[in-house]
Amino acid sequence: FTKTEESVSVRSSYRDKRPNSSYLFVQVEDPKVLQVVNVTKTLSDVTNFVINLVTDEEGETNLTIQLWDSEGRQERLIDEIKSIRVQVLKRRTDSLLQASMHVDRNILVLVLPTVLLNKCAFGCKIELQVFQTVWKRPLPVILGAVTQFFLMPFCGFLLTQILALPEAQAFGFVMTCTCPGGGGGYVFALLLEGDITLAILMTCISTLLALMTMPANSYLYGRMLGLSGTFHIPVLKIMSTLLFILVPISVGIAIKHRMPEKANHLERIVRPLSFILMSVGIYMTFRMGSVFLKTVSREVLLLGVLVPALGLSFGYSFAKVSRLPLPVCKTVAVESGLLNSFLALAIIQLSFSQPKADSASVAPFTVAMCSGCEMLLILLFYKAKKRFFLIREDKRKKNSLI
């Protein structure tokens, strides 16, 4: 049964000894799942009974139907049907996968070319010398990879056990923690004055590494959480993510070397474009996640806040201890804290049945929303702090002139 009200027809060939002497008795095993409203009887060549039922909770129960005949004060059981299994399924108007599609298509049509133009502009800002430096000293990339694929999944698993989350939700958080750096990492690296070339390089390398680390982590932590079955890794989605980054950025690099004047124009618009895309990205994430944001528990919300915060803290701390330059420290922190959560959503939807998938998918959406909010707060604090120091420096210069 999928509707709120259902009816069952029962046809009987039994002939009443007296008019309307027979009647139907219906017993429900679990009244929380299903209840009998009434039973109506119609007479023709055969006797028809219509059982009107109302569904309540989702679940399974059994029906017992008995045909009785009353002869005066005596009642006689004519026939009985036992253990009629009934399954009640409530239709979900908004599953998490459907919620992810509740985005205005007009916005997407406008945003997509803007994203491609922005990536092309980023390509114009790339310094090829950084590639040579990273090749000789790959410490920032190593720190980011260790944080993303080893430390973060373990911390995610540990926190889900401490907070005693259900298996499906725990797996959702672990999978979110094992995702590579998100495409928005280099946008925030630019706005926070990090190393843009390194940010793009780290995003591409972590996306490639995800092809190996995500299957291993999903198998390992899935078994540790007591989940069985095959976990499907969206290889095509990972590769398309990589190409979506590399192709427009490669075009930008080519423009910089062949048409330097046009490259200069593109470099000027990269900051305002990045700020616009950041705002649109946060808005779209909240719009997609608004369906289940109202239903998330405190534990889930707490983990959603902790996951990006831990990634940012670990990345920055490791880079600082390694005595890397400040722009590199910022970049490693951003790439470690901002995760491509929607890859985790794809794994969950491909690997679980819908009820479990809905429960597990809360994790990537919550982390994505909290990541956007935290990065926005960090950016506002950074800009305010920078503004404060500039004003103070101007006052010092004026005082020294006086």
C-alpha cells in the first residue's frame, strides 16, 4: 500500500441461510501500521465485501480475514484466511537525490559559462615555475594528500563512533571525509591571497588520487562500520570533474602565452567573478540542502561544522610546522578543508537502497553547507583584519608626516 486510504475486495460464494446472516471479521496484527475503518457488504450473484483500510506508519503487518454466519444466538466460522502480508510504503515527496535537483535551471545555465570563463581566467594567472618548484619539493601536495585521504577519514570515523551515529549516516560522513579537494578551493585560495597555481595543482592531483584512495577507504571503513555489499565509485564523475578543471585552465595558459594582452583583461575580472561564483555556490548548496536541514540532528550538525574545521586546522598546522611560506600554508589549509562532498553523494546513492541512501546523504550536504559558511566567515574576518591594518598604517604615516 502506498496511499493513505486503501480498500480490499473479498468475494464469497457462500449462500446465507438467512438474509444478511453472514459477515466478515478483519483482524490487523499491528494497528500502528494499518487500521480497519469499516467493512461493507453487497449482494448479487455472489456476496462481495469491501474492507476499507487506513494506513498510518510505514512497515509490514498481517491481516486475518474470517467469514462468519450467525444462526440466532449461535455464530459459526465458515472460512478463514490467515497471514495476508501487507506492506505500507509512504511516498517521499523529496528524497535527498531529488532535493539535489531542486535548483533553478536558469541559474545553472547562467552559472556554467561564468564558471568556465573563471577557470580560463585562473589559467592566465598560473605560473609555470611553481610546477617545477612543486616537482622538486612536493611537500605541500604530500601534506594535503595525507590530510585528505588518511587523517580526515580516520577522524570522521572516530567522531561518528563517539557521537554514536547510525551506520548509514556514519558511512556518509566517512565518505565525505575521504573526498578529494573541491573545485572551490582555488577560488578561496585566490580571495585569501594564497598560491593559486599550487591550489589548482593540488585539486587535480587529489582528484586523481581519489580513484585509488576512495575505493580503499570505502571498503575499509564500510567493513569497520559493519556494512556489507559493494560500494560503487563514480569513476566517470571523478574523471569528468578533472577534465572540467583542466580543459578551461589549459585554454587560459595558452591565451597567456599567445595573447598576453587578452590574458591581462581576464586576470582583472578573476576576483569579482570568483566572489560572485562563491556567493552563488553557497546559495545553491543551501537551496539543495534546505529539504533536510530542518530534520538534521544536533550530532549531525556538529559533525558538519567539525569536518571542514578539522581539515582547515590540520592543513594549516602541518604546513606551518613544516615552515612553508604563508601563501602555501593558506593553500594547503583550504585544499584540506574544502572537500568535493558531492562525490560522496554519488557513492551513497549508487551503493545503498533509497531509505539508507536518504539517511547517509545528509552528511555530504551538511558538510557542504557548513564548509561554505565557515569559509565565508574566514574570508570576512580576513578582509576586515586586512582593512584594519591598512587604516592603522595610514594613520601612522600621517602622524609621522606631522
